[in-house]
Amino acid sequence: MSAHTPGPWTIEQATPPPCLCIRGSDQSIVATLFSGEANARLIAAVPDLLAACLRIRERLDRRNDRHHDPEPAARNKDWNARIDELEAAIALAEKGA
């Protein structure tokens, strides 16, 4: 499996309208859609969604695999920050940036 195109991904109007083009940060074309702005937003949010999910998984793995338990306040702050990242990525997919 090859690596995905680096994010962030952006949405551009392409020719002919209503064609939409999604580009990676390296300016490569990730996808071309002939309609569906909502689908374009979802696809463009993929790198952010993946990164947030990976960070949450990493945090959960550390919490479950280690017997070290940080202070509740520190743990809650870290957990809340990760949840905020996930919510921000989801918002990006739903509303665009």
C-alpha cells in the first residue's frame, strides 16, 4: 500500500463546472468529482480525520497498555484536546474550512 497524498487537501472549481478538483498539499490531484460539494468536503477532510483518529488511538493504547496513570486533571486535559481535534476534523468534513 502506498502512502496517501500529503494533506491538507483543498477543493477547487475545475472546468467544466460543476466539476470539483481535490488537490494535496503537493498540488497533486487527489480526486475529481463531477458534482457533490458535500462529497468533496468529506474527501478533502480525510487527512485531518485520519490524523485525529490515529492520535486518539495512540492515546488510548498508552492508557490501556501502561500502568502509569497521570493526574486526573492532566489526563482529562489531554483527552479533551484529542476529542477537540476529532470534532474539528469532523466539522471540516461537514462544513469546510
